[in-house]
Amino acid sequence: NDNGIKIIGDIPIFVAPDSVDVWANPSKFFLDDQGQPTVVAGVPPDYFSATGQLWGNPLYRWDAMAENGFQWWIDRIRSTLNVVDIIRIDHFRGFEAYWEIPADEETAINGQWIKAPGEELFNAVKQALGILPILAEDLGVITKEVEALRDEFNFPGMKVLQFAFDAKEAGSLNAANLFLPHNYGRNCVVYTGTHDNDTTTSWYQERTDEEKDLIRRYLGRPDDDIAWDFIRLALSSVARMAVIPMQDLFSLGSEARMNTPSVLGGNWSWRYREENLDEFTAIRLRDLTTLYGRDPDLWKKGEAAEGDD
């Protein structure tokens, strides 16, 4: 922190059925007499999956959580903030409404949306802990109600550049895509890609010729250095914060991908080595960070917009 470095930590909205959280607090989850979940978490069918996603996490009994003012959640967030500066909450939309699936189902098709007490919860946490340094993972199917909950507590949402370049019609960019930088509001965090995305270099190689042409036209540049073009695009945006995966700093391919969702094995195996960061890359990153007002030394001196990272 003394060097202007902040650590972001992830909290998944749900916990595992064999976690200490469930074992120590069975009354706060929907469990049967044997301690097994009666309903579980997931997401409904969508464009990416005809059967949805069946996660299998036990669901919270929000009524039981509310009985003592959501103390379990207050303790969870307080404990996390003891080791990180900022929390990114995965599946933020589940605090507004979540997809409930009977535990004996084999897919997520036969579920239903159940309202969650997001406003009541975050009011209780805010009253206990003060201003909440929380980033809302608001990707996927997001309703106006989810956006209202996010904005009520001033939580920055997420923008992912790899999601920005779809065609409205043949040869025409969908300029209304909310992931395009010209559509950003200030209170958001921009990523070139997240841990669930392929690296930007590999992602670009998989695009169609039409998609590549749209990307080049938007950037106004050739595509010989696409990862760094996306880095520049992220840093130059109005987003309060920009997050750049290390793999994109080094223009690595799919061999360095961090995680492939729904695939077991082979994930989270890439490791940064000190020798990866050469002087040229370091200077390049420093120059862009300073150029677009995201250098910690600048905002310490009041020469950059407050909160830019």
C-alpha cells in the first residue's frame, strides 16, 4: 500500500457444500436432515448453454441470515478486507435474484428465480463496516433491478473489451454494445479480459476476418500488436480502474490461459516468472500508465482524477 499498490480479492457469492461455512452454520442453508442441500445454485439456459449451468452450491436461507442482521456476511466481508483492499463479488446479480434448482435435478433447466434481499444486506454491511470497496461482477444476463442495486451502493461494474466487438449487421459494428469504451460511464472497471477469457492474442486469432476488420477499424491501427492495443484502449478509457492480465502484458497465447470455465483440469497453472518482465515491457507499461493519468504518483500529487488505477 505504501507504494500505491492495492490488492483485489475475489469472493464467490456462494460456498461449497463441503465447506466449513456450511458445516458450522447449517441453519443458514437449505439442507435436509442429513446435511445435504435440498436446492442448489446455478444459472438458467441461455445462448451459451441449452441446459444452463448447475453449480450445486447450497442456497442461503436469507430469512435466517436476516435474523441477526446478516452477521455472517458482515464477518465474511470484514475478514476478507483484513487481507485485501478491494473485493470483487462474483455473480453479483444473485443478490437481487438467484436461480434456485431442486437438488435432484441433473440440469439447471427446471429452476426458478427467487428474490434476494440485496438492498437490506448491503445496508447492514455498510452500517457495520462503512464505505464498501466492492466491485460488482455484473456480467451475463443483467436486469434493470440488478443495475439499480449496483448503482444504489455505488459499486463499480465490469467492462470486458473482448465482449465489445459484435456486428450489428454484415460489416457494421454494433456501436451500442455497452462494452465498447465510448459507452462507458465513469464508475466501472475495464478489463482486456478476465481470468475466464482466453488471452487477448489468442482470442483475436480466433476471430473471423469480418470481426478482425471491425476491431482494426475501431482501433484505427493494424493488428500487429493487438494485446497492447487493447491495453492502450483500456487505460485510455474513462473507467475508474483498468485491470490488465499479466498474460496480455507479455502478448502470450492460449498456452497461458488462466481458466476455461466448465473444464476440469489444466486450469490456474500459468505462473509469472521474474524474467518475464523485461525492461522494454516495464517502460512501455509505465509510459501508458502515466500518459493516461493512472500513475499512483500522479494522483498522490493531485495531478490525476481521484481514484484512477
